[in-house]
Amino acid sequence: MPKPYTNPDGEVRELDQDFFASAKRGRPAMPEAIKKRRVNLMLDPDIAAHLHEVGNSSAFVNGLLREKFGL
């Protein structure tokens, strides 16, 4: 049985040739059910300015819409 790449503490050991032989670039694709969708909206300038000040505007808008729609 091959030696695991992480120990019980979560630390990664030195990566070997076996690891790189089967490694793939990038992240695996997300399932369609949870994949985010791009939506383009036209906003009034004052709303856009305030939204620009929010750190994570996507999460902020998602939260507002979930609350409004009762999701």
C-alpha cells in the first residue's frame, strides 16, 4: 500500500515521482447543481457605488436575495 501524502496532523510529506506521474493541473470541475451562474444586471449609479464598497459583493447580494425570497 502506498504511503499517504499527509500525516494525521495534515502536514504534507515530500512529493515523489509517483505523485507527479498521476497529478492533474487545476481544480476538479464543480457539479452543475452547485456551480455559480453569471448574471448581468443594470444598477443605478448610487447602488453600484455602495455595492462596490462591500468586500464580497456576490455573497452580500446572494444573502439579500435569499432573505427576500425566503430561501
